[in-house]
Amino acid sequence: MSIPPVSLNKPAINKQAIVSQLLPFSCVDGPGSRLVLFLQGCNYQCKNCHNPHTIGLCDACGDCIATCPDKALTLINLNNKPRIRWDNERCSQCDTCLAVCPKQASPKVTHYTVEAILTILHSQRHFINGITVSGGEASLQLPFIIALFQAIKASKPLSHLSCMLDTNGSLSLTGWHKLLPFLDGAMVDLKAWQQDTHRYITGRDNHAVFKSIQLLAKQQKLYEVRLLHIPSITDYEEEIDALATYLLLLGPDTRVKLNAFHHHGVVDEALNWPSCKQADIERLAATLAKRGVTNLVLPSIYL
């Protein structure tokens, strides 16, 4: 798909994203060394979420302010809207604010414009292979992602950087078609095969996920499908024949990454779920390989 000519006007450059974390370098979020943006906010309610504080958006209720031992949080008025200001210099990262938040949100976010990210990329362009936007669920802030990737492709010093998206696959086909001209690849989580299992884990069905995977594969933009194995919870082993047949249809270039569930960061019900051991992953990999799925990526470490 060819990239249409673009005009990088000021409104596009000034588009902002709510960012929970920026990693200058990562080797596990796409090909090569990458800058990674983790955007705040998610439309799933995964019981197994390892970063539940990235799900909600802060509504400036102020509950966290009095509990902060470092006095790093204050309530301000910005453009006639209340907002929690986070002082990174004073913050000791004790995460008390995350524990008391009633919305699974975080006041420790940063608002980045496209222009600000471009500036960071310019300073690191000789040391990274690209940028990955993740979440939360990154596609909820689609206009920012489109403006950012468009600007990167239009910038001669940055055009060599690949633009990747890490997603739960819930973006509509209309949204994907807006993004595809500026996207080099996507990593998509397939959290369960059956609808009932997917709803139990995430609170949502997976119709959109299958549509996203199929569209990306057709456009040769599907870099990786990720399967998080939770023994006795996910249904990959029970649906192994259907799963393997489906993965084979995606083509040999699509990586299938097997991730092992662990308890780090999870809350409530998922704390009682069994952790995934190396033997569990190796058994799943072997059963997929036996059915012809060979482009498998296994964890390098198990927690």
C-alpha cells in the first residue's frame, strides 16, 4: 500500500497522547532495538492483566493526593478542567497512588505531543530500529498514532524507522484502514479461541480480534500473534486442531509467540490461577509444531 503525500501541519504535530511509560530502548517489543510508548487506557478488563493501573483514565477525583508520602501529587486546573499534576522528581515510585485508585488508573502519566516524540526519536535515530506503540490498548488513541507514524514516514532522517503497533486487536476495520498506510507491522494478542473463554478473561468477545488478524495478514502487516498460556484457564490445548489450522493460514512469516502467565502485577481472582511453567509452554509448542506450526517463539525466561 503506497503512502500518500502528507502535509505536517501544526495541529497534527500538536496531537497529544496520554503516556504511562516511555522506554528509550527495548529488544522485546518488535524487531531490533526499539523505542516503546505505552499509552494509558484500555477497553478490556483482563483478569490476568499484569499492569491493571493502565486500564483506566484518571478523572482527577483526588483520592490519591492525600495518600502520597512524597507529596508528589497536586490538583490543578488546566484549561478549566481538573487534572492531577505528578512531580516525577519528588516521586519515589512507591505506587501507593495506584493501590488506592478506584478506577484502575494512574496519575503518573505524561502528555506527549507528536512533536515531542519526534524530538526524542531524532536524538536516538542512530541507535534504534524503530518505534512500537503499546498500551493499555494503544489503538484507543488512534489519531495520535496515525499522526505520529505519518510524521515519521514523512521525515527523511526518521523514515528508516519501522512503525509497529502492539494491540489486543479490537480496532475496527475502518480504523485499521486509516492506519495501514503508515504501519509496518502489528503484534496482536489472541487471548482465547472460544468466545466464552475470551469473554471470561477480558470481558469482551473476540470477533474484532479475528477480523484484525485476517486483515493484517492479508496486507502482510501481521508481524506476530501472541498467545498467553494460562493452564486450565485459556483454551488453546482444548482447541489445538482449530487453532493450529488457523495459525497456518496466516502464512509462514507470521511469528507465533507463546507467553507464560505469571502472578507478577495481577490482582484478585487471577492470583489463584496456576502459573505457567516451562514444561507447560514446551508441551503447547510441541503440539502446535506437530500440526505444522513452526514459526514459534518461546519465552527466554520464566518467572
